[in-house]
Amino acid sequence: MSEHEECNDIVPTAARGPVQPAPAVLSGQPAESMKQFTRFIGLDVHKRTVMACVLDASGKKLHQEEFACRPEQLERFARQHLGPHAAAALEATSNTWTVCNVLLPHCGLVKVGNPLKTKAIAEASVKTDKVDAHVLAQLLRCDYLPGVWVPNDQTRRLRELVARRTALVQDRTGVKNRIHSTLAGQLIAVPTARLYGRDGLQWLRQAQMGEQARRFIDSDLRILETLENEIALLDKELAQAAHRDNQAKLLMTLPGVDYTVAMTVLAALGDITRFQDGDHAAGYLGLAPSTKQSADHCYHGPITKHGNSHARWMLTEAAQHLDKHPGPLGVFFRRLLKKKNRNVAVVATARKLVTIAYLMLKHNEPYRYAQPLATSAKLSRLRIKAGGKRRRGGNPKGCGRHPNYGTGQRVRRVAPLQEVYQSEGLPAPLPLDELPPGERRMLQESGTLEVVEQFRKPQTRRRCDGGERDRSAAGNGQSSATDSTKLAAGDSGAGYQAPSPAPEPPPLPLQSLAGARGR
């Protein structure tokens, strides 16, 4: 069999894609991009063993062996068979990055292949470890191996942290469901709406039931308490990492996005510069619609669901409550809701969140149409959870009492959006008069220009009766019923009722102004 025939046997047309065979490959030589290497190593990595196959530049097999998947054995193999002119290939699996860290100092290139796209292996009629390692080496030599992006150490650690939290949350959900199942088996009705609140847990510890059911409930409660403590530790670690990361705080200015969603998206996307635009970022997370086209027929189906499923789920959860948002995202959601079912609108809005997040990270700019009060509460919770202190409110030192003091009017000042961002160390949003013409036209056509203009001005709002603080559901993109989010589910934000403009503050004494400038 000639070298040309050998390459065609090992690399079928389906695996090649748009890449055309170079003349060097057809003559038995490596591809042009691989000519700097003289050895090509294919590694079929498992949990306990590694099958290795070493080829020269012409595709001739030089060595093949199987050894234990341990650091000392990988080091031995690397010292004997690798070097600066060697390239290695392996498929992505659970221990891929640890193997890569061992091999990288000993060779010129380590390429990680995507097993879902390596059809020469997945669809082979004869599939053994020896064949897989040989095919990986040949695909690498011909430069036909579809690779994956290699994340840096920081991104890997963040992915592991997010995956750990996800696993613990799933375990906690399983324990709670098991408790519900035990109660249902004993025909016990839960007397409270929140079984896992303070009153519900107190009732659960004292409820009368069979001896074995009682032991099961007590055991699950101990497991649940342990899981809650571990999740709380991970949440604090994530909050501290998000507070230090300006990109995470930028993403948190999006409605519905809290620090857990922001860190999950950052871990999944990694280096944002590797995507051409927001559509490619959405496609990477599996939020792009599938397309089947042939001749004059074109069918657009459901989303592909490729990529990180947890990041995709978190984004769809973040988009659930955007139908009440008075800005452009809420208008987009409600417009789809009139034509499609709710699930389609939620997924489409989640995709919109990814495309907007890509532009925000690319231009280092927070969301331009966020609600000031909800965003301020969300960022303040992050600062406090990460170990920061609460900011002291009230009038500046040396300033007189508020004009409403003693009048019985309970009002609070709502800072404009640019002031909220400045207080949290974020860049200022683009001024409205500098918006691109197309974006400004979109605001006018959707009826949200007035709403957005009110977000950029200081406002006042009346406090609740009884001295209760206003509650803002900043985590899910909503605000209280008296806020601007109490909007009819119409087509636009035309029904938005802005809070009253803030009264002019009393003039500060000269000493206070001098002190403020000094601070």
C-alpha cells in the first residue's frame, strides 16, 4: 500500500472537512504545518493504562507500547521517545490536562483531539487501543486531527471549582428528593410551604413516623447539613473570585446574572478573543439553532446543545424572569412570547445574553440598560459576601439634614446607572448621545428610549410603610412592585412609570467641598 493510499484509508473524507490534502501528504510526507516535527506520537489514554504509537515523518511505525497511566511512567516514556522535534496527540478525557502537563516540557507540541469529531476512530469497523493510537498519530502527521482549545491553568481551576459546586448542588437536590419520597411513603403531609426553611426543618426533626423512616430522615438531614456547609464554602470562594475579577462584575450587570452564572460563563468561554463574534460564542455553548440545508430546502431546528450543558442551563435560568424587565431585553422576550411558546422565548433570550456578554467583555463595558437599583443591590451583595464592608449611607459629613427630615415623607435616592458603576469600580456605560444610529433607532422603535434615559438620571422612590426596606430581586432581574419593573406585558416599555426626579440637594459648605476633594 502506498503512502497516498495509507493516508486515505486512515483519514476518511468525512473526517477531513474542508482541508485539502497537501502534495507533501500525498507523497508520504507530513503536512506543511507539521514539517518541523520528525516524530508523531499517538496516545490512547485510559484511567489505568496508556497505549502509545510512535511514527516517523513518512508514517512508518517506530515504536509501540502500553504502560501504566502514572506520572513516573509518563515521564519515562517522554524522556525516551519525545523531544523538541516531536508532536503528541491524545483525545480529550477526564485526565487529559494532567497528562498534557507532564508531556509539555518534553515535546514541541501536544494536541488534544475532539473525540466527537474524530470520525476515523468513532466510526471505525475495527477499534482497538493499538488502532486508535496509530490513527491518532497518522491524523496528527497529516494535520487532520480536529483539536480543542487548551485552557490555561486559571481557567482549568475555575472549571473544576464550578463543576465541584454543580456536583454538590445536584447531591443536595437528590437528598431533598429522598426526604420527600420517605415522607410520601409514610403518607405524611408537609404542613409548611418551605420544608427546608427554619420552621420546616424544625418540624421535620420532630415529626412522628415509623422507626426506620425516622432513621432515614435523620441520616439524610445530617448529609444535607454537611452538603449545605460545603456549598457555602464554595459559594464564598466563588464570590471572592468574582469580586476580584472585573470581567465577572461586568457580566453581573446583565439582568438575571449573579456571580454564580457569571463565573460559570467565564469558565466555559475562557479566552473571549478566540471567538469571531457573539454568534460563535453562542454556538460554542450549544445555544445556536441547528440547520439542515440541501439545494433549495433549508430547515432550522432546535438548538444544537453542544458544549457546556451546565453553562447553558444557568443562562436559561437567568433568562426566565426577563419578561418583566423594562429594557430592550424585556421587549425582546415579550415580543417572542406573543408568537412562540415560553420555552422558545427563554432559550432565544439566553442566546441573546451570550451575544451581549461577548460584546461587553470585548469592549470592557458594562450593560448599558441595566436597572440602577437592582444592579446596585446585586453588586453590593457580592461585595459583602466576598468579605467587604457595608458602605455607610446618609448625607456627606458636614452637610445638613435632608430636606425631608421631620416631614414624615419616607423616600430614598436612587443613584443613576453611571454612578452605580463608578461606585463599584466599573467603567462608565456609553453615553446615550454617543450610541450608534442603529442602536438608538432600536430603542426608539421598541419604546424603551424613555426608560433608558430615566436610568441615567437620579431618582427618588417612596419607602414601604412601617419602615421596611425596599426589596429588589436583583438576582433574577426584577425589582419591587413599586419599581419600574411593574410593567404591563405589552410590546414595549411605553407603560414605564419613572420615579420622581431627585430634589436638588442643599449646597455643601466650602469646608465639606474641600474635604470631599481631598478624599
